[in-house]
Amino acid sequence: MDTIIQRLAMNDPAGNEFYIKRDDLLPFSIGGNKVRIAEAFYQDMKAKGGNTMIIYGSRHSNLCRVLSDLCFSRGTKCIMICSHEDGEDSAPTNNTHLIEWTGTKIVNCAKNEIAQTVERVMKEIQESGGVPYYIYGDRYGKGNEGAAARAYAEAYGEILRQEQESGLTFDYIFCPCGTGATQTGLTCGHLLAGDGKKIIGVMISSRETTRAYQVIEEGIRAYFAEHPGVRERMPEDLSAEIHLLDAYRQDGYGKYDARVEACIREQYLTNGIPLDPIYTAKAFWGMTEYVRDAAVRDSRILFLHTGGTPLFFDYVTHSSKQPVF
């Protein structure tokens, strides 16, 4: 499932070289990192005897788009629990429409009612004779941390192979950080390899930063607990290996300003790369701001494009047609 890595035209005065790994081109359901993660969740569900998938996300959710499609293509019942951040626009997105195409039942709930809603939906499935599988585990979102991490621990090995083939070595790998699953997996891969790369997640939501660190640490520990043959490669203190940027998230999930919009247009017009304002453009802009603010110099920097093409077209449809950079 290798995806290409391409160099970007960035003209960085500090001598940094920027590259992008195009997981937005993965060949299923319009691509994205969630293709890898959805397959990991699906296989975990089957291994645990589940037959009804419960997914969770907002109207923007790439994961829900891919999982609903994957379940439909394999004849598996799927139910989506949908919530929104306070003040977030509730209008449907292209992802919403694609989820609806699959016939997935959508259960809306308030942000403070997620646990109760998960529990209620699971009980309803059990009472009808089904075996529910909630992608995040129990009603509190604990229990399946290692499943999603596996996907990007394996993808990290793919990056290492591509380095060998190209003769490149990356000093930094940046990715958007929402649920934290992608960063967790990349960090696991980094720890398995024992290399000197720095894996940095750019937070795109209003999740409390301490909790975000905790979620990634729990995911790393869950991954290594499931792979006893490599436990010795996990340091006892993981704090030095978890790098999160919370200064560039612009008031939280779904919120962005003209700087992120400029990033979208610049990267499309100069590199032909589609970025969306919810995940990838915000993270890409945050990466460039951090590189400048931290005075990073003469480094090779890889950005993981985690997809979101439907959201790119949401932006194109509703934005001004004039460049803003």
C-alpha cells in the first residue's frame, strides 16, 4: 500500500527541504490515513467476534466516511454516533453526504452525551442479537488504542523503506493530530526502529493538551503490550518521545482563518496539493510556523498528508475564487 513521497517547492531561507507523503492517494474511499486505520479497526472487530460497527465523529469525519464505506462494501452493519463542538457549523459536508450514501444510521448527540449514547446504542444492538464493536473500545473510549496504532507503526516501516530507496533521511515527520492514532502509530514505528527522527503532531482540535498527550501514551503502551516480543524497545518514560504542538489550532476543531486559507491556495497553486482547512492545511500551516519559530535549519522535513479531499472541495465550493497569498 505504498504511497509516493514528493519534494515540495518551498524556497525556505533556513535551508530546510520539505517533502510530503501522499496518503491522500490511498486507493479506497478517496484515500487518506483513515484507509489504513479503518482496515485495522475492521480486522480488530472480526478478531473480537463483532458483527456491527459503531463509529464516531463529526460531520467532517474522514474516518467515518471511510469506515462506513468499508462496512458497506463488506456487508457489515454500521452505525455512526455524531457530535459537534460548541459553535461549530452543523451544515452537512461532502463527507456527510458520502456517509449517507452507504445507508449508515446516524445517531446525533451532544458533546457531553457521547458515553451515554455509545452505551445505549451498544445495548440496542445486543438486544437485537448483534455483537457491537465500538471503534474506541468501551463507552469511555478506552480499549482499542493498540488497533489504530498498528496501522501507522506499519506505515512507518514503509517510510523507512522509501528512505533507503531514495537515499533520503528525514529529520522530522509532521502530521495532523486529532484523535492521535496516526501520531501514536508513527511514534511506535520510530521506537521500534530506534532512529533519531522527531515525530510531531499538530493539534487541530480543542482537546485539552494534557489529555492529548495521555491518549498517545496510552496508545503506545497498548501497542507494545500487544507485541510482547518488542516490549524492551519502549522506554519507561515516554514523555521525551511525544511531541505535540497546541499553539496553531485556532480556537479548535473546524475553526480556521485567512492564514490557513492562504496555505490551501498556495500549496494547490504551487505544488498541486489539495489541503483542507479542518485537518491538513491547519497542520501544514502549523508545521511551517513551528519550523520558523523554532529556528529549524538545514533539515529534511516530511509532512504526512492524511487526506480529506472531500473537505478540500467543501472549501473550494464555499470560498472566494481570488488568491489570498
